[in-house]
Amino acid sequence: MSISQQSQGGERIPPSEEFCDSLIIKASKSRASEVHLDFYESKFYIRFRVDGILELAGEYPFEIYDTTIRKLKVLGQLNIAEVRLPQHGRGQLRDPATNTMIEFRVSTFPTTPGEAAVIHLINKQETVFENFESIGMSPDEAELMKDAIHKPYGMILVVGPAGSGKTATLYTALNQVRSIQKNVITLEDPVEFKLQFVRHAQIMPSVGFTFAEGMKAVLRQDPDVVFIGEILDHEIAEIAVRAALSGRLVFSSISTNDSMGTITRFLELGIPRSFLASTLLLTVSSRFLRKNCLQCVAPYVPADRFLKEAGLASADGIKFLKGGGCANCEQSGYLGRVPIFEFFPVDKEIAGLIVEGASVLELLQAAHVKGMKTMREAAVERAMAGETTLEEAIYSTA
């Protein structure tokens, strides 16, 4: 069946069998990181996540919803007949206009009206793991990373919410240490990218190949460097720590809001303070801020409450900038994103404080004396440099 109707926004809808392909291509050209497909009553809604914000991309006739979901399942190699259980897969699509491949992950989720779906676009064209500066780190921040990854053993942890740049930071670290002289093994779910001289392994819990079981197997493979996609529980945390204690360099991520939260999380998982102090080299927290659109940016004065939260007495002497909204940024005032980082390096003094039972506040104070910059401070610096608004800096680090 061909659909010749128009969307509510007036755009021509391609035939239903082509709609899914055109949707993915349009999302890629719109710089979307995710595409959300939902329906309610008689309407089919599509939203794009651009620069971290979900935006309505179109409302379409309900008649093309089922066909679109089925085609998406085929592309993602999912079971088209299964509508009762969540599914996830991976696919790719060629853009005929540019002759480039668009890679993506797709997940479906059963809701009361029917299946919803999310497409996660993997933009390999813009992914560069050449060095730490290429992912937005300052020269000083890059030196902290280089110093840590070239240690013979220990743990380096990257933390932050989904979509905060953890994968880019970890893969850049892998790219820096990989060589024919080292056995580098990863355990991932999913494997997003493949690097030469790195053994990438896909976790498959459905057949018993979990992170914990994978780590036990990896340690029998004589590794020099181990990358664990995420430390989820006590068993994985304990294996990771013991791997570091036995002379391996371990890269991983863990679910905490900031770099200091890593200490609390490991203690909650039952890791002794002495083990943590002996193995932890560095934790890095990352976030993205929306960048001011350069086509419509202009000076402005932030409201007093934002200045107060930023620790500023006034805006005197500071040229804050804000996009007013234009066709280039679709009236949002923002276009693109800029990363910010928070580093918590563990030296002998910090390690000693961890063993002695120091609180997170005491550790933070000690790290500040050594020059640590918090996520909020890094965000405010970006705003003071005119790269983003002070409001964005405050909201993104709340």
C-alpha cells in the first residue's frame, strides 16, 4: 500500500514501504542521536533527540505505523512476529544520495497501545578516537588521561549519564594503548566500534555469557589491558579490582552522577577501601552542553539567580552570549554540543585518605587543593567563554 497523504506539517509522505528508510536517512541528516516512534489514538508520532533534547519531528497517519515497525524490525534483524517482549538489534542502511552506510541500534518495547521503538544512530563519520584533544579535552585534561593510561596497572573509570560521551572517552583510551605488543580485550554490550589489535567480545546473557563470566574467561587469556563495558554489581567490581591488583590495566564505566560518586558506589558494592585505594588511578565524569548558535548569538546578561548558582557576584566584566534563535538552529538558539569533564586523580595522598575512611566531602576538598575542577566549574567556564549560556551550564550540572 502506498501512502499519498501528507504529514500534519505538510511534508509529502513516501510510500509506506519506503518510509522507514527515509526516516532513518532524515534523522541522520538532522544530527539526531536517537529517533523515538510512538502512537496515540489515531496519530503516529516521531521525535528526534538532537543535542540532547527530544523534539517532535512529525505526526503521521496511523496506517503507516505497523508497516514502519515491521520494516524497522527487519533492518534490525528482530523477530517481526514477536510483539509481547522487548527486543533489540543492530542494522545498517545505505543513503543513496551520499552512498554512505548509516549504522544504528534498534530496540522495541511493548506498551499498552502497542509497540514503541527507539533507533540509536551510530555516527561513525564524526567519531574520531585519534587523541584526547579530538574529543574536546583541554591539553591539561589530556595529560591527566595520558598519565593514567600509561600506568602498568590499575583502574580508570568513566562515569556519567547515557549519551554523555563515556564511549568516546573509553575508546580513545583504548586507541592510545592498543599495540601489537599488548593483548587488549574488551567485554561490551553492544560492541560499538572495532579497533585493530583489540579483541572485542559481545556479551550475550541469553546464552550465559555475562560480564562476570566474560571477565573470568578474559583473565585466562593473558590480558594486558581489559575494557569492561560497565561495572554492574559486586561480582564484576570484585573481579575488576582483582584484575588490577594482579597487574592489569582496567578501563570501565560505572553508574554514578559524578567522579567522586565512584568511591561511594564501590563501597556500596562491598569493595574494601584498601583494595580500592590500591587500584583506582583516575575517575572521569563527562557531560555535554548545547553550544550557542554562531549565526544568531549576541551578548546578554543572565538572571541574578543563575549568577548566584554559578558563584558569581555579578556579570560585570564578563561577556555572556546567547543565541536568539534563527533558521540555522531552528529557533532554538543552540547548534551542536561541547563536552565538559571532571577529573579525580588518585595519588598517594588521596589513596591514604580513602583507606582512612575519609568522606566524599573530605576527598573533594583534598582534590580541590590539588587543582581539581568540578563539573559545575567546568560548565561555568564554558559559559564565561561564550560557548554556551549560563542557564545551560547550570541546568546541565544540577
